[in-house]
Amino acid sequence: MGGFFGCIADKECVNDLFYGTDYNSHLGTKRAGLVTFDPERGFNRSIHSLERDYFRSRFEDELDSFHGNQGLGIISDTDPQPIIVNSHLGRYAVVTVAKINNQREIADELLAQRMHFSEMSANNINQTELVALLINMGNTFVEGINNVYRKIEGSCSMLILTEDGIIAARDFLGRTPIVIGRKDGAHAVSSETASFPNLDYKVVRDLGPGEIVRLRHDSIEVLQPAFEREQICSFLWVYYGFPASDYEGINVEAVREKNGRMMGQADDTEVDCVCGVPDSGVGMALGYAEGKGVPYERAVLKYTPTWPRSFTPGNQSRRSLVAKMKLIPNGALLKDRRVVFCDDSIVRGTQLRDNVRTFFEYGAKEVHCRISCPPLVYGCPFIGFTSSKTDMELITRQIIRDFEGDDKANLEKYAQTDSPQYQRMVAEIARRLGLSTLKFAKLEDLIESIGMPKCKVCTHCFDGTSYCHSPESERYF
């Protein structure tokens, strides 16, 4: 997915930029970048790989080379960024949190207009540079950003560092968040409100879908009001979000605990204790334990000294090894116990299958699993929340193919909670993973836990519903 942070102050802001960006590190694992602007020194940019190291250790030694009272930072799961651009709009830097499904078509159109691409990643188009080229086609930044909204299929939120402040533009359907913070003499903008407290910023508000603002150290200028429709990704609360963060004013940990509590209250399975699979399963497990009235115990732990955050290599076999290495079972709490493990989701199921086998090897009598969202039946075309390249990497689609002979057959029935097809699929997932029982949260319970109207929350990966953006339907296009 990815996350970004920007700040502008009446004095040097490099330390805020460094630590604020670091607080987005859980959102991406591939690359990171910083850029600052100083009126005398101009723009200064640095980009590093995160695939073998962490953000702070890659950038800490070069912080003294950055100067200025405004800057942007990015944690990216896609291309090297920020991109620095010279154009008729002036010189600027841009970072994006985006998934652009039609980038090849857009690139071919731009190349036909004799434009060129200079920033390449693994011999592919850099989608942040693609966004910059679309911005440059406008007479103003607002026109250019709306050109991005018109052209892309997917989603795109962005920050633009100009010589006259920071422009923040949220995805036209609000699929990914942007929140503004303020303290004396400074404004900040981030994907995560968790970036703010230790830097003394107070939350001002979230940007609305399609909203564009310009931040200066002492003001917020609305360049384009928010659009009416919203489709914020529900998976932010399920998995991606840091527990201390709020989206649309709704806290991540509070949602996870409420969701777990509802599931625990409805579950009649006899168990001895509940454990959360670190890290994103912990909040749900705490709620589940409260709702069911059984103790929460740490029967599996994450080895935090060397696994302080998630780490996702590109190679599947290495991903599986990493997933195993970072979790350590506590045999003293597993032996002869009936244990419920709470986790955020099941994508391929490989990690959970290995964990279940290990738990039984350590003497667990029964291993039950409770998942804080419905089964992932549809791949996500809007944001990159998994590394899956095709829908067939989903365990649900593999099972549907095996049952139906076609992985696309009767998807709506398999996505319908408690339908015969749904029950058969869940039972088969449990069998393949070696679980005593398996239950998923109901979609209506997840939506109730989030507390937003379903029409404003994207649940496409669970039920296939989506709002297809039509530029003609938006009053600002």
C-alpha cells in the first residue's frame, strides 16, 4: 500500500519530517524517500530500498544534508519516489499512494503526444512520474490533479511540495486517507494520525474524497471542496492501520476490539483461552476474550527485537519463511489447551497452515481460528493491500475452482454469509489448514464495528460491490 507524511513550518522541520515519515513504516516495505525545499538550497531528495533494512537506519546518517522548513516523506510499496519535476507549473516534488491499473494505456497515450518517461523501476513505468505528467497537462495544479482523477483506474492520493507550500489531494473516492495536523507555527499532513502525538501535532481534520488543499505554516487553503461520494477501504481498520490511528475520526483499535467482542458474544465454541496473532490480530482477540468471557493469553509471540514491523519479501517461499521465523509459540500456554487464535484475514493461508501445525506440535488440544473480516473472495482492483498478483492466489478462489471447475462460478453465493456455498467453502478452508473450527466475521458486523454507512465503505474484496467512478457524475469535473 504505502503511506506519506509532509510538514511545513516557520522554522526547520527536518526532524518532524524524519520521525513523521517513520510512523508510516508499517504501510510499506519496499522503498522510502525524503525531499525538502529550502529557498536558498532548492530541493534535496534521497531514496533508499527498505527490502533489507528499516527507514530510520537508512536515512538517519544523511539527515544533516536536508534543510528547509517544508518537506515530504514516503514509505512506498511501489516505485522509487519522490519525483522532482520542472514544468510550466514551476518546480515541485510529488509523492503518491496509488494503484493505477491502466498505467500502460495512459503511458501509450502520453508517448503518442511526444512526452517521455525518465524514472523507471525494474524496467517498468514509474507510476508517480505518470501522475506528474498528468498533473503537468493542467493549467493549474487543481486542473492537473483532476486530470489524474479523470484518467486513472484505481486510486491515487498525493502530496505535492511546491515553492509555495504543500498541496494535498485525496483520492477521488477517498479510498486511502489523508489527515491534517497542526501545532504552533506548523502544519502536517499524513496517512496516519499515529504520526502526530509524539511530534505534538493535534488532528485538525481528514480531507474529504477528491478534496485538494494547500498548506502553509499558518494556514489551510481549500483549493477544491470534497466530492460527495466516498469509498474508504474497510481493510484499513481490519489490517493496515496502526492501532493508535483514526480514519474519519474512527479509531483502529476500537473497531478491532468491538468487532472481536461481537464475535465472542455470538460464538458458542468451548475454549480455554484466546490469543491474537501479532500484530493486527491482537485488538480483535482482546475484544473476543471480553465478549466470550475467557482469558486472553499470549500463546504465540512476535520476536520484536529483530522483527519490529512486518517484512514482506517479494519471493513467496521467502515470505513463508519470514512469516514463520517472526512468530514464536509459547508451549507452556498451548499444551493440553483449547485455544482460539484471532487473526485479521486469510489470503493464501500458507502462514496460518504452518502456524496451526506448530501449535498442535506444541501440545494444543484444539486450535480454533476467528477472522476479523469475511472471506476474501475478490481481488482488490483499487489499492494494493496484498502482494497477490492474481485472484487465484486467494485460497477461496482455489477452493471455488476445485468445487465448480471455474474459479469465477457463483462468486456471489460463496460471498453470502451462511449460504450453503459459503459454509462448504469455510469448512474446506478449515480442513486444508488443519483447524478444529474456523469462523469469519460477518460483513454487517464489520460495518457496524466501523460505524460508517456501508455506502461509504469499500467492501469489494468481500462481496464484490464497488462504486465505479464516472467523471461526468462529479460536479467538480
